Amino acid sequence: MERCYFEDGNLCGWMLDSPKPPVPLHAFQWLIGQGETIYHGEEDHRPVNDHTL
């Protein structure tokens, strides 16, 4: 089984697909490095740290 940690920009064969405009208001947009910071109001909506390692 291959493991992927998405470190250093390695997407392990996955692709980031950008939705075509108009983008729905609540569309999930995953970004590399997005988990590095938690902004006020996001504390209860995503993990504080990487739980996959």
C-alpha cells in the first residue's frame, strides 16, 4: 500500500480540479498548505493538526 503525505507539493498522482465559474458560494476548495493556519471561527470545522501522520 502506498502512503501519501502531500508534503513538499507531492500530490501522489492526485489532481486539484478547479470548478468552472460561477463557483457555488459554499464550494469546498482544497488548497495545498491550507491546514497550516486555523483562522478565528474555523476552530470547530477542521482538525487543529494533521491527524494522518
